[in-house]
Amino acid sequence: MCTHNSARSQMAEGYLRAHYSDLFEAASAGNDPRGVHPIAIAVMDEIGIDISGQRSKLVDEFFSAGIDIVVKVCDCEHETCPFFPGVLETIHAGFPDPSAFDGTPRERTAQFRQVRDAITAWIDQTFVPGYGQLRIRL
């Protein structure tokens, strides 16, 4: 989960689906969805993952879904992280919102890449292997 469900959680969802769908059922959501950011789509495509078919979702869609783990990837120091009731575990790993970065198109794309790489490395180190067949909402 992240605030706008446009970049961080979308990249995490796509990465989990592409690399670890045998271990996890992943979906992403936020408390203020704004659509999947086009630069997030582009930088994920660079690593062979197509997230262009994903959509931003409001966290409320998943309240009755029986979620085991919620992973919050929002930067709670600068944002309001979504709240998700009734889960077994909540994990917070804050990453800066790349859509909030300023700069030229080239600089913004580089910042999206940095966040993408940080998120994918964190997923590899934190979840694989280890949790088995749990449903995760990012």
C-alpha cells in the first residue's frame, strides 16, 4: 500500500507478480488512488515487467478480502499512510514518492529507477524465501 497507489506499490505488485507469484498473491491499493504513473510503467518495462494493465485501487476494496500481511511502502514522514484493519501483520518500509520528485524528465526517470531498485531489492531480501502462501497487499 501507498498513499496514491500510482508508483511504489504498483511497482512492488508488478515485481511480486512477475517473480514470486508462486509464493505470493499480491495486489496494491492506496487511500487516495490517482492512476498508475506513466514513468512507473516505463521503468518497470525496462526490467521486463509490464504493469500497464494494472489500475489504482482504493484500499477499501480489500477490507473483506482476508489479507494476511499488509506492506506499507509510503514515506509516512511526509504522507498519510493508509490504514488496513484486521490483518495478521503490518510491515512498513518507507520509500520516497518518486512522483513527487522535481526535475527534468530524465532526472525524474532516474529517480523512479532508484525507487524501483530499492523496492525490488527490499522485496528480495525481506520476503524471499520465507512467508510461503500468504496474501499480501502493497
